[in-house]
Amino acid sequence: MIPAEEALERLRLGNRRFAANLGGHGILTNQARRDELLAGQEPFAIILGCSDSRVPLEIIFDQGLGDLFVIRVAGNIVAASQGRQCRVCRRAVQDCTHCPGSFDVWRRHRHT
């Protein structure tokens, strides 16, 4: 498990690479990386994000396969009344033993 501060910094640096058009997706999704993931996933962050197809979190944070556990929900909310969404979030926390202790990333976007 990496510290929360390190995970957040990895996301920040990845977003800076994306914003500067310096992303490295070819390296992060190549055959060698896919072969590594056959043994299981070890994401360093769990992110609840919008289901908007224009905002793919793996790309805007310049992360590769297996780096993020992304839960995409319209409206970025998980309500107790939405049992399935709560179960997915709980499962992500249980399964992602390599994710840091706790930190929240809040991102809002608007459509113009």
C-alpha cells in the first residue's frame, strides 16, 4: 500500500501530463502490462467518477490498466437507496488492499 499523499501526487502528475498532451498510454496498456494483470489487480486508487464518456478517468489521470479502480455513476453520487452502487464501493475497498488509507478527490464539471 502506498501512502495517500503519494497516490494523490500520482494522480496530479498524471493529470498534468494529460493536460500537456504528454500521456504515455502505449506503455501503460502494452502486452507486458496486460500479462502482469493476469495474476490480479492492485490499483493504487479507487475513484468514483461521472459516467460521462468525455471524462475517462484513466486517461485524464494518465494511468494504465490496473492502476485505478474506477466506479462510474451518473451524477457522481452513491446514495444508500442505491444498494448496488454501495455494494460496488464496499467491494472496491475490500478488494483493493493496495489502495491508500483514505482521501477524497472531488471533481465537478459542467456542460456548456
